[in-house]
Amino acid sequence: MITEESSVNTSAGAADEGKIPALNASGVLDTSIINSVTTSVGAGDTGKVVALDGSGKIDTSMMPTGIGADTAAIATSETLASGDLVNIWSNGGVFNVRKADATSAGAEAHGFVLSNFTHPTTATVYFEGQNTAVTGLTPGVQYLSASVAGDATATPPSGSGNIVQRVGFATSATAMNFQANQPIVLA
């Protein structure tokens, strides 16, 4: 006698062994059926299929060491806004990140952030690559650390003690290729 079997749209694991998979409401196999992950916890994810994350990219946790964005997780010493140029400094022997400020020697730009970080927290600081959280740029123009903390400017600061530091060039009105150069403190 032929017996009809029900198909499953998602898998509960071993309990669904031998069941027939079906397409989900989006018309594709569910991630639980194809055993895919968007981030990796290491060896525990051996044999799983790589899936794109919410931004449509492969998460850096899937990449071998040395491949991916050059970043560090650093404690904030102030609230940071997405796109801010940032400075890493020793706050009583503890390394913190704050907004870069061309009016303060020692507050040169070391990197940038792509998200808002409310102090106190740990920020993901990028040391190179595209800062895509900026606006109002002119493509092709070199930008410098600004006297407005966290900003970049096309006009060099000119006051005594100010820092002149090239920080990159605009690739569009909303993206800057960050490349920190040696800062110069004005006399």
C-alpha cells in the first residue's frame, strides 16, 4: 500500500530524518534544511553551508585570519556617530577611542566607525577601507581631519597647534577611501 508522506518547510534536526523537504513561503529551501549559517563560531560549524548575512555579504567570522576588514574592538571614551573619524588614545593606561580632532595635538585620525556607539560601550574601529557613513563629499577630493571633532574637511586647518592630516579621498558623495597619513602639527 502506498502511504502519503508530509513534507517539511523547516527542519528540527534529527527528528526530521527521512522526511521530504518542501520549499518555504519564499519559494526556496529553508536555511535549516540546507544547514547554512550567516556567522561562524568556529569548528562547531564544520560542514555547514555559508549563507550571506543581512547586508548581502559573507560575514568576516567565515574568513581565515588576515582576510577581511582591518578592525579592532576598542572601548569608547565618548559617544561616536556613524562615519566619525576616530583617535585611539591611552586613558590612564587603558586604550580608548574618541573622535579625531584637528584642534588637539595627539588627537589625529587613526580610523573610523560605521555605526553609532553610545558611551560607554565597545566600538568596532576600521583602520582602512571605505567609510560609507559620510555625506556631502566631492569625488576625487583629498580630505583632511577637521577641527569639528570626528569630521573630515577639504580645507586644511590653519591655527597654531592644529593638526593637518590627510585621511583619504572621496570616491562618491557618500564614501571616502580612508588612508591615514602622518599628521603635521602647525607652528
